[in-house]
Amino acid sequence: MATESFGISVVTACTGIFVLGLYLVAVIAYPCRWISKLLGVLLGIGGVFMLNLIRLISLFYVGMHMPQHFDAVHQLVWQSLMIAFVVLLWLFWVGRWTHAPHKA
């Protein structure tokens, strides 16, 4: 994305692939049925993709209108939000669609 006054380029670290990877590992490692895991994987891929799209758009507008705040929003705010989102998404998935086996 670019305009005459500001542009961003998305590198691998900014794609959300790393937080998605952590989420997927947590889903796959959780003791539940495979259908629940599949649902968790799909939920994570869609959720992280959508949040990352919102993140990139908001960073573009922050860079255009408040460039002095771009680094703080990029490195502090959005990284924290991405991690919190993945943890909350995993907790939502565990609470809603899984039934862990009970140990006797």
C-alpha cells in the first residue's frame, strides 16, 4: 500500500504467520476430537487473517495521519493485541467446541 506521502511494505514477520503458528500448535496439541481441532484450525486461520488485515489498514492510516505514532502503534499496540487475540481465540475455542477427556 502506498500514497505519495506514505507507504508500507509487508514482510514475513508482519503477516501474522508466527502468531497463527503458535495458535495452531496449541489447537493441535489440545486433547480433543479431530473434528474440533479442524474447526479450531479454520477459526484461527480466518480470525488471524481478518485481524491482520484490520491491523495493516489501521497502520497505513496511522502512518498517513500520525506518522510520529507509527512505530509505537506498530510495535507496542498491535503486537500486544495480536498476542492477546490469539490467546482469547484459543480460550474461546476450548470453551465452546472442545470436550477434553476426563481422567479417571
